[in-house]
Amino acid sequence: MLEKEEIIVLSKTDLLDADMVEDLKSQLEKKTGKKVFPISAPIGDGLAELQDELIKHIIKEELNVPKPDERVIIDLRDKKDDNDFVVTPE
């Protein structure tokens, strides 16, 4: 399996009291060694922080996109395949 970065999200935190959320977050961070993002979508808690973290990962991925002069262009217009077919009106 490929090694991928993980973002750990603790959802539905609106169903728990603040102390319980903090305790769960602390336990998860200690066990995983990663930052945990507690969120509650219905009331919007934690969404901005999660969004900021996701944007950081997207920007990092975009930095790995090949530069225009490194890209390979393959023109498929003139390629024919024996399995090609054409739909024509009867």
C-alpha cells in the first residue's frame, strides 16, 4: 500500500461536551502522534482549521506537478485502434 498522509478528524463534536472533546483529541494525538481536528459540521466548529490544513496539503501537491516544459504531449488524433467504431445514422 502506498504511503499517504493522513488527516485525522474527530466529527460530531456537537454531541459531546467540551471537556470530552478535548480529552478524546488529546488521546488520539498522543496515540497517533498527529494533529487531530475536532469538527461539528452543523454548527461549523473546527471547519476553518480543517479547511486551512487541507489547503496546505493541496498546495504541497500542486508544487509536485511537472513544469510545462517537463510535460509530455501525446497527440491521439491520428492514432487508430482496431476496436474503434463510428456511430452513423441509418
